[in-house]
Amino acid sequence: MKRRDFLKSVSSVAAGTLLPAPAIISPAKADARSETLLIVSEGGPNNLDIHGIGTNVPGYEVSWNCYDRLISHEMKSGPGGVPYYDRDKFKGELAEDMNVGDMSVTFKLKKNAKFHDGAPVSAKDVKWSLDRAVSVGGFPTFQMSAGSLTKPEQFVIVDDATVRIEFMKKDRLTIPDLAVIVPCVVNSELVKKNASEKDPWGLEYTKQQTAGSGAYKVTKWTAGTEVVMERNEDWVGGPLPRIRRVIWRMVPQAGNRRALLERGDADISYELPNKDFQEMKAAGRLNIVSLPFSNGIQYIGMNVTKPPFDNLKVRQAVAYALPYQKIMDAVLFGLANPMFGAPADRASEVAWPQPHQYSTDIEKAKALMAEAGHASGFDTTLSFDLNFAQVNEPLCVLVQESLGQIGIRCTINKVPGANWRTELTKKEMPLCTNVFSGWLDYPEYFFYWCYHGNNSIFNTMSYKSPDMDRLIDGARAAAASGDKAAYETDVKGFVDLAFADIPRIPLYQPFVNVAMQKNVSGYQYWFHRRLDYRALVKA
């Protein structure tokens, strides 16, 4: 897509906002909606089960609200006073007691916990669910391994209401990993009744309906159109939510989503263009929350297993050709932290994310292309996730234009959001933009997912380096043993190596932007960046 065509499409969308929005919310202002929350977003879930194959980010939101875990995080006051999950403090959700030993942790379950069908939650459900998470493969199994949870033998039934998890090794990520979305507890008997020899974990069944004990249950799902969730009146994982019914509708046009908000016909929206968030904030008619992603960046990734991006000089040329400041100004409108133009070429602190030294220098990029044997350039494909097109599309248009100046001719590939995870898994895209935000806010966790030779789905570059693996594994071991000096050395080492080999180019640290009606309160920032309906209130 050429820039002029993109600008025409933006103008068309803007013009469309003056037309009547879809008639989907005529009763929205009625008193009957006081316990109903209407959310509008660009894309929706492609799967209701976090353990499913290729479950997308919107699917995380369903799982978080419809399933329980043994533990969750306490909250603290974050930037601007926004409630923010406390990385280091935990509380029971299904567990009423947690006893951490030297090489194991034991959980006592709440006696009155029930699944949505009324069946009691037992230790056998917990074990089956954790066995499932470490066995299904793909994203959920890799996520569990991030906390050294890899074998069914680690999950032991002590009695009907007690489960013990045995540690493979000391790892400071183990307990936090039990509080992320993946280790959710599933109604094992219900799912087993709907499993098969080819699908022993019942993934096809749970793709279409929820089978949890969480605060909400899905009562209707029309893929690409709408999800309806009803409150679980028997939920014991926390205080009973004030919102009785959640209607989540997919409205692809950003202009229509904004119009629904400004008319008061929708309660909450996100995934709007940053320019819209800035304008709505200035208007003062809505509550706007903007917070940096924890442990997250948007980046350009290059597949280092295939020419031409297996050539370091080509990757460096791309890093010098990217239009960093144009993206900050024309796409993000200040709602992001830049991750480029650092004064030094080495890590400045024991932290992630942090900026790299590259900034836009077209002449230097051209020289590197010539040194790499590509003075006349080459053709390639730049892919992005359509679920987040409001940022990804203008970003890719600017990247396409800038890379064209050094002879890299990009065709933009718009991947439907429902297929994005599948495409990432194939590891075939030569050039892509994506966001990764680590659920556990530690540098070594981010690098384990994105740079380790285990080659997870989020190592979109298929980058492998024994030196990188040694540094990541060393940092994890140092963190577990409390060796601060070794930890600092290893973290700075893997950041330096990532910037030297530059398989992915950080662009910026994105912000979570959420717009809400003035009568909606209780928003909380969570590591997964999705909405937690359980705390939301409508006056």
C-alpha cells in the first residue's frame, strides 16, 4: 500500500465517522444497562481457550475473566494513581492457602469453589489442567516452561482439596508463572466427556465454549462479531463483580468506535488511533487511561535464517533506514516511549526495555547495503496483524516508504488477526512488525521468549546464538541464587548482544490506551494489558 493510498483510506474512514454508526446499541442509555457493560474493539477472539492452537490476544481477555487460577496478584497504585498489578505480591484465587517450601509449593483449595455447571473444583481438576498446559505444546507449554514447569509429574494430588507443585530447580519465575493466564483450571470431567482419541485434551470443545469457574461465563459467541458474557453468581475467587453482563462487539472502523463512545452508546473502547485518544483526552468528555506496556516493545523483526536478512550488514542497514521519529509523530502522537537513538552502544542499565543506538541515517544505510552486496536492493514482504491495524498499517506504510529509499521494495502483507499466531508459528515471514510484552516483568523472561534458541513463537526472527542462550540461562540462574553481580553482567550482556546482532529492531514501548465513559470506574492495569471486568463499576 502506497502512502497516498493509505492517506486516502484514512480520509474515507474519517468521513465515515460523520455517518450514522451501526444501530447496535439503541438501548444503551436505558436504566437496564446499569449492570451491563458494552465494549467495542477492532478485533475479537478466535478461540475461547488460552490452551488452544493459535489463540490470539483478544482470546486472552476471555480466558482471564472466565477461568480461575490458583493465585493472582495483589494490586498497588500505579502511574497517575491507576490500580496496577503488584509484580511481587500474590493472593489466592482458587487457593485459600499457599505454603512455599524450599523445593515445592502447596495449595489448599477453597471448599466452596464450583465450575459454571455446578461441579465442585477439586485437586484432580487442578492437576489435569496443569498437565494439559505442559502437554498440549506450542504457546501454553512454552509459557509454563518459562517458570520451569515442564512435566506432569511436578503436579501432585495430596488430597481432594490439596495440590503440591514440585520445583525442577530453583527459579524466581515459578510462582509468578502460576499467576499468568495459562495455568487456568478447567472442568476436567466436562472436557474429557467432549474429548476424543485425536483430541485428548478437548481443545475443539473449549475453543467454542468456556469450561471454567471464573467470574464470567460465555453465553454467546459469534466469531468476528460479538461475545456475550454473564456473571457467575457462585464465583468465590474474589468479591462478586458489580457488572452482571458484558457485551463485547467487534466494530472494525475506528471512526465508528469513536462515534459510539462520544455519543454515549458504548462504555469502553481501546485499539483506537492514538490521535483519537489525544483528541478525546483534550475534549474531556471521556476518561482516558494511557500507560506504558510493562516489559514490552513494538519492533521490526527480520528472519535471520534466510537471505537477505541472514546478513548482519543488511539488518544494520534496515536499522539505520527506519523512520523512527516519523512513526513517533505521525502514528503514535506521543503515546509511546522511544526505543532508539541511545547515546551509547552498550546497555546503560539492568533493565528492559531500553533504547538502542540506531537512528535514521539513510546514507549510512545505503553504504551498508552496498557492503552487503545489495546496492541495487531487493524485494521482500512486510507483514502485520490486522487486529491492530490502527497502528500497524500506518507504521508499515512509513517503513515501506523509508526502506524504499535504500532499495528495499516491500509489499505489505495484511494478516487477518485470527490467523496471525498461525503465521508466526510457521516462521516464514521475512519481515514483520509485532508487539511483545512480557507477562512477567523481568528482562530474562522477555529474552527467554524472544531471543533464546528454544525458538518460541515470539522469537519471530528464528534467531539462535549459543552465547545468547548462555547469558539468558545465566541470568535466570543468578536471579534464583541471588547473585546480583552475575545477574547484572548477564543482563547487560544479552542486551548488548541483541543490539549487536540486531535480529529485531525495537521501535518504541507502546502505551495501553483505554477510553471509558465518565460513569465507568475500576479500571486496572494488568500484565496482559486486557480488561479485567471483575473490578469495573458503572455508576
